[in-house]
Amino acid sequence: MSPVIHPYTAAPALLTQAQERLEAPQIEWVALSPTLIVLGAAAIGILVEAFAPQRGRYLTQLLLSVLGIAAAFAAVVGLAASGYATTRAEIAGMGSIAVDGPTLFLQGVLLLVGLVSLFLFAERRLEPAEHGRAVDSFTAQAAAVPGGPAEREAVKAGRTTTEIFPLLLFALGGMLIFPAANDLLVLFIALEVFSLPLYLLCALARRRRLLSQEAAVKYFLLGAFASAFLLFGIALLYGYAGTLDYAGIADVVAGSPAALDAGLASTMGNDVYLLIGGALLMMGLLFKVGAVPFHMWTPDVYQGAPTPVTGFMAAATKVAAFGALLRLLYVVLPGMRWDWEPVLWGVAIASMVAGAVIAITQTDVKRLLAYSSIAHAGFILTGVLAVSEDGVSSVLFYLAAYSFVTLGAFAVVTLVRDAGGEATHLSKWAGLGRRSPLLAGVFSLFLLAFAGIPLTSGFTGKFAVFRAAAESGAIGLVIVGVLASAVAAFFYIRVIVLMFFSDPQESGPSVVIPSPMTTSVVGLAAVVTLVLGIAPQYFLDLAQQAAVFAFR
Amino acid sequence: MESLIGLLLAPPLLGAAVLLLGGRRLDRVGHWIGTALAATSFAVAVVLFADLLGRDAGDRTLTQHLYSWIPVGGFQADIAFRLDQLSMTFVLLITSVGTLIHLYSVGYMEHDERRRRFFGYLNLFLAAMLLLVLADNYLLLYVGWEGVGLASFLLIGFWQHKPSAATAAKKAFVVNRVGDIGLAIAILVMFTTFGTFAFGEVLPAAAEGGATETTMTLIGLMLLLAACGKSAQVPLQSWLGDAMEGPTPVSALIHAATMVTAGVYLIVRSGAIFEAAPDAQTAVIVVGAVTLIFGAIVGCAKDDIKKALAGSTMSQIGYMMLAAGLGPIGFVFAIMHLVTHGFFKAGLFLGAGSVMHGMNDEVDMRRYGGLRRYMPVTFVTFGLGYLAIIGFPYLSGFFSKDEIIYAAFGRGGAQGWILGGVTLLGAGLTAYYMTRIMILTFFGEKRWQPDAAGNEPHPHESPRTMTIPMIVLAVGSVFAGFLFNLNHAFVDWLSPVTGIAEGDSPVSHLTVSIAATTVMLIGVAIAWLQYGRRPVPDHAPTGRWVTRAARRDLLQDDFNHAAFVLPGNYLTRGLVYVDHKLVDGVVNGTAAAFGGLSGRLRRVQNGYARSYAVSMFGGAALLIAVTLLMRAV
């Protein structure tokens, strides 16, 4: 094996040598096809923005995105059918991307979530038409000052921000890479690729633009802060292992280091670098999943962002980030399990308890769902902490179940409106069950799924993660989890009581009849919630088969 | 063929979903959709029955495994069906009587504007009941068990604008809850003992002595508690009489023919468990014997035709329960009586419904009289059902009841004589109260009175949709017993599943038949002397204390009130006191603590990005510190 070249210490002569030996990277087009299709569609979407006439953009973008995501999903199914998830796995892209069971399962879930979110993004029947044109939940012109003359002009001219479609696709592309990343640099790049579009999307609300922009800035600042920590952790780990490759680092952690790099002699194999680097890396990922104490951005951003974006973010980011966290902990750092386990125990317990407790006093539906997502991050961490194949499969299942419930819940939130746009204050939801029993009934179903009531997907997921954790001896965690679930059930059911047993307000909100797109999103989410609760066996088996990480 | 089993359940399930979610646009056809789907289910049942008959007696168990519900770790809850002779018998009874009663309801509920919903509930009931008898494990059975409970609750309270109906529904619900807890406990104990829910594993394990007798007795008693709740047996019998507030087709289908027999099914299905727990078995017999007499006495005193029939149902199920408690001597005959009873009792209830339909919904028999000339079809079909239930020779009740009496003697020794005596006495009481109903309703002079709105009754024969089911059921009541006994057909059919044993009877079959017929004739004669020869007062005479007690359901509600409600009230009052003084402090403290904590934690969320960043920084520092610390220690 040739020595690793370190740019700061290498002699010029060595550099030329290295350049001579440089070969064109080998790309496994087929194995990487889902990601490539999505990113390709995103790139075409940018071209559409640049060259297509304003009038036709919406439809073109919508069709392009649907086709792109559907094709990528077909590619995932094809890969899984050809045995990638079960019998063989591949480390593609020069060892930087793992195409294995968890990757394909999560990519499949992410693509479905992306497709469903796309329909919410494209919904144009909720907002009252402006100047005779149907508009969506996104601002007419993002660059205009809120309430200023430029904005009025843009609205008058009927501009719409069709950039949301390529942005969604770019974010989705990054998310597809994130759980597959098998190299710390790729991990970081994927993180940025999906984060940056999300920051932008958060700022694009049509109503309450200042709140939306504030949310975006906060998200961006804190996200950049977290990225810096993550990057610092990557640097420290590189110093420790002399490589960025997951398998290579795992080897060093396990005590069989590769050849010592002269340039890193002072740090290589020094456990302090491993511990600090590992902790910082975990922190970066915990920020993305919104676990305590890195959760502070969640409520503000969830509340401020346009609701379709919140739904997408809440569902997809969690899937991608937990995928990456699983791979990091199970592939890179199993050797330091005894070091990260207690820390994550603390984080899981804090998330479950803080999420459930703070949610009790929330008065805004979106903030309530934000705190609920924090609590759920804790529940999912419980499954992660099982450190077993059952743990992986239960987390995979939980993520799939949770993402659909979340999307459904946020889709319902977009429908309850009054003159000022979405009526997210809980007091306005009083008596909703009497006015629109069907909608309130479906929302109750989602709330019951969040609470983990049997015959909903939430119960199956919780049962699976708690069972996996209990079997690997984490009884304490499970007890806290069950108690936190009980506290959480209180505020979920309180909303149901509010909807069905309180008298409606005089000037309460009304439920808007959406286009078939949102209707189908809500319906699909409800069906998935019920099917995964009543007959989950097929999907549990799928998650079980997909639960093995490729190592090398 | 296995894959057809799921198809039994699918039509009514689909019907329930379509009718309940379909909305008003289905109002005009909903009842026919429901009836057609019930009939489809019956057709599938017939196909499966033909298939089973074509197989060897030992090879008549079909199973269909649909999927496992949450198969994680060692927990295995299968959604799987098991069709053997026992469940096939039930399936045929449920779907045939069910279809007939759907048809009957088309006419009976014609003027009800919520008819579509009614049929939705009926279909829901069919689906749940089929699930109950087809389940291949106790957990799935429990799902069906709760499902029929739900359907029963919804249907008893169907006319929810009447406070009495709403209260009756609630009463049925609460009393059934007590029984359901028994089933839940039994299943939990079973799972902890055997590690599985499946019939195919629990029952053999029980038969091979896989658990101590104490455990088996506990399971058995809990199953009995469940059966008492569902089948209205003493001490959980009090809900059945009030349940007659529901529409009459419901009383016929759910509270006479099918659901209330689920308890008998449970006991027979769990036969191996009771064989391993003699004490529990004795308890079953005692419950059956007591209820048999209890229900009959109540039936003798009621003036409300449906409540009198309800008392009779209770008593007849007591017969079945007693037979089921006898073990293999009685299993087959319990089920046989269950089937014949399903036919004649459903027919009797439909007849009662037909009478009420013609009499402005009057239920007091003292205001009937002389109806045989006005409602000839109802009179004949009701009369055939009457002859069947009192055990008139060669009608269906004669065969099944005599077999139970014979099996009761077969218990042997003093117990045999006591049980035989009780069952014979029951036969006499049955003849008495049924004759009373018959005479009060169809014979004598008219005692009709205008209803509350002042409308004079104009009794008339019911429409075709109602009479056809009554005729079919009457034919069944007449011939079923005879057909079952032809070449021991029923015994040979069922015994491979339930087992069969010859009892140790001190008397012969013939003696039993003669004794039963004699007792029956005595009962009829007394009733005729009391009601046929003398004019019937249109208000009940005060009567002796027994009659008065029987009219009040032998003081069951007073007993429940004294035994449970009053102490319960005192207990609650005491608890409230403790609660105010002690628990409230803790609870409110906790709530306040959580609320306060929530409020305080909330304040950290101040909206400033800088403080969020600080908290992240602190979190990161903490993370690193703990990681390093864990390595250090």
C-alpha cells in the first residue's frame, strides 16, 4: 500500500508522482442512479427556470420533478430487486457511497416523502387567487422586501417562485446521499447539499414573510454553526485515523491502524482525538434530527417555514439524518460503543422528556408538532441504542411510519384557514370536529399514531424500537420512553378533545377544499398509517431484510 | 379452498365500510347491499361446507395464515383463520340466520330514516362474529369478541333518542366489560404460561399438563367469567333483559341466535383447558344450572313479550353452558342445542317483532290476545317455534334438549341426579312460560288498547320480506333436530373436534324422553289452567313474593345495587375524601410541576438565535466532557 500523501508535508517530487498515478474515478452509474436522476432533474429544473417562459414553468417543473422522483424510485426498486439490499452490497464511487440495505430502504422512503411533499408544494387552491391567478403557499418574489413596492409589483405581475421545485430536488438529492455516505467528506458535502436549499425554502412563505425570513436566518445561522462543529469533528477524526473512509476509521478504532502517516504522527491513534471528534460528529447529526440539547431551532423554524416545507423538512430530514447517524455509529464507531452509548442515553432521555413536557404548554399547532418531533427523535434514538440488527430494522420502520404521519399532519394544517391564512393557533381548532368531522377525524388518526395507540403505525413503530431496546438490555431507556409516551399522549389527546368536545368559535377557521393533490396526500398518509398499524408484517420484513450495513 | 376462508369475512366487512362511510347517497339501496353481502358470505360458507364434507373426518381442519401482526422478537400474533367442524357449524348458523334477519330487517326498519346505518352495524356484527369463530388464536378471537361487543352496543342503543335504549346500551357495555377483562386476563396468563396464543399450541399443551392445575383453574375461571358476560349467565346476566330495547331483528340475531352463544363457543373451544381444571369445570356446570332456572323463572313472570323471550334465551344458554361444563359427554349436545336454539329462538323473536309491527310497537302481552286470526303466518311460524322450544316430540328442541338432560344424568352419582332434576325442572318451566306467551298473544279475547298517541291498533300480517325469513326459520325449527339425529349425523360431524364420551347415566334414553315429555305436558297444562281458562286481567295482579321478585328479574338489579353500587359509592366517597386530602396534593403537585417545568423550559426558548447558539455550544461541551469522562472512569 502506498503511503497516504499529506499535502502539507509532501515533497514536490512526490506530488508529481502522485499526479502521474491519478486515474479517472470509476463511477458505478447503475448503483448510484437514484441520486443521479434526482440531481439531474434538479439541474434541468434550473435550466427550465432560466429559459422556459414564465407561464409554462409551473407545469413543466411539476412534471419534471414528478418524473424525476418516480424514475429514481423505480431505480431504487430495481436495485433492491436485483438483490442490492439483501444478498449483495456495493461501495460505489471510489469507496465514498455505500449502496446497501439501509441505504436503499431509506432512499425509497425519502423519495416517497419527496413525491408526497411535492404535491403539497404544488397545491394552488388553498390561497385565494390574486389578480385572477391561482397561487401557492410561496412568496411571489423572494428577493422583494416584505410589504414593499417590489413585492406588490411582483404579485401584480403574477410571478410565482417556481424555483421551489429544483430546490426541493436538490435537497432531496443531498438527503439521498446522506445516509449512504461512506466517507466523512461526502457526508459533509451531502449535509450542505440538502441544508442550503432547505434554508432557502424556509424563507419563502407567502404569508407572514417576516416570520418566515426570521426562521430561515435562524436555521441558517444555527445550521452553519452545527456544520462547523461537524467539520471540526471530521478534521479531528482525520487526525486520529489518517483517513476519511468509514471502514478505514473503523479499523483504526478497532485497534488495527493502517500504516502510520508521518505527517500525523503526533495525533494518529490518540484516543482524545477520536473521542472529541466522534462527539462533535454526533453533535452535528443530532442537530439535524433535532435532539435535545440541539433542538432549539426546531419550533421556531417549523412555525415560520411555509407549512409544506415544514412537512417535508420534518419528515425527510429526520429520515436522512437518522440514516447517517446509524451508519456512523454502527459502521465507523462500533469500537467506541462504550463511550458514545451513555452520552446518547442522556440525549435520548432528555429529548423524550423535554419534547413531551414542553409540548404540554404549546398553543400553536405547528410548534406543538415541532416539540412532538423532538420527543420522537428521542424515541428513535432508543431504537438506535439497541445496537443490534433488530435495532436497525426497527429504526428503519419507525422512520418510514413517522414520516408519513408527519406529512399527513402538516398537510391537514395547511387546510385549516381563516382570513389571515393558516389558523395555527390551537384555540381556533376548537370544535373543528363538528364542522368538518372527516378532516378532524383524519387528524385525530395522525395524533393517535403520534401517541402510539394500537392499530396505527405509531404503535407498531414504538413497539418495535422499545422491544429492540429492551432485548439488548436498555430497560431503563424503555421505561423512560413509555413514561414520556404517556405524557405525550396527554397533549395529543387534548387536541382531539378540543376538536370534538369544545364548542366552535364564532369566527373560527374554515376548512378549504383542496385540489386532488393535497387530498391524495392526506388520504395516502391515512392509509399508510392504518396499514402499518393493522398489517405491518410485510414492511417489518422489508426493514428486517434491509437492516445489514455494507462494511467494505 | 383455504383461501376462501378470508372470503367469508370480506363481504360483511366491506358492507360495513361502504354503508357506514358511504353517506346519504346510499340510503335508497343500502339495505339491499347489506343483505346481498350477507348472502354472499352464506354462499361462500355453503361452498366451504361442501368441501369439508368431501374430506375425511380427520382431515377437516383448514387454516389460512394471512399475516403476522408485529412479528418482533418472540412475540407472534398471527392474523390466521381456522376452519374446522366446530367453526363451520357456527359459520353456517351465523351466515344463514344472519342473512334471513337482514332480509327481515328490510321490512321491519322500512320507516326508519337511519336504516342504512342499521344495516352497516348489522354487517359489522356479522364480520366480527365470523372473526370470533374463525380466529385461530385467542388474541384474534379477542378482537372479534370486542367487535361483537361494539356492534351489540351500537345496536342496542340504535334508537338513542330513547333514554331507556341509551341506558340499556351502556349497561350492556359495562357488564360486558367485566367479562372482557376476564378474557384479557385469561389470554395474558396463557401467553405467560405457554408463550403463544394459538389454539393449535395452547390446547395440546394444556391437555399434556403443560401447566399446574392452579394455573389451568385460573385460566378456566377467567374464561368462564368472559363467557358469563357475553352469554348473559349468572352473575353477569343483568344486561340481557334491558338489551331488548334494541330493534327486534337485533334481539333475534345478536341477543338470541348468535352473539350470546359466543360464551358457549369459547368454553367448547377451550375444552382441553377445562378438562385439565376440574374445579373450573364444576364452576361452569353450576353457572349453567343456576342460570337455567334463573332465566326460566324470570321468563315466567314478564309481561313484555321480548323480555319474556330474553329470559328464555338466558335459560336455554344455561342448558348449553351446563352441557359444555360436562366435558366430552356434553360438548356435542351443547353445540347441537345451540344450533337448534338459534333457529327457533330467532324465529320466535322475529314472530314477536312481527306482532309488535302490527300492534303499534306494543310489547305488553296483556294488551294482545286473539291475534291468531289476524296474523295467520306469524301465528303458525311462531307456533312451530313454540313447539320446538318446549321439546314437543320429534321437533328440533326435543332432540337437543333430551340429549342434554341425558348427558346431565350421565355426570353420575348424586351430581347426576341433581343436574338431571334441574334440567327436567327447566324443561317444565320452559313449557309453562312459552305456553303463557302463546296464549296471551294469540288466543283468548282481544285486549288491545290504543297507544300513547291514541291510535287504535289494526293488526295485519307483515310484508313478504318479514314473513319469508319467519317461514324459513320455522321449517328449520321443525326439521333441524330430526336431520341432525339421522344416523348420528351431527355427533359424527362434530366429535372429531370436540371429542365424545358416553356418560354414566342411571336412566335410559327412553326414560329421559318420557320424563321430559311428561314434565313438558304438565307445564303446558298449568299454563293453560292459569291463562287459557280464565280471562286475563289487563293489569298484572300483585301476585305472591316470588312473582314480584321474578318480575324484577329476581332482584338482579337490586342485588347489583346493594352488592356493587352502594359499596362502590361508599368506596368512591371514601376515596374522594382521601383524594382531596392526600392524592390531590400529589397529583396537582405533579401536574403543576410538569406545567411549571414546561413553562420554565419554554422560557429558554426566547427566540434569540444567540442564546440558541449558546445552548448548542454548551450541549457540545457537555457531550465532549461526558465522552471524555466516561473513558476516564
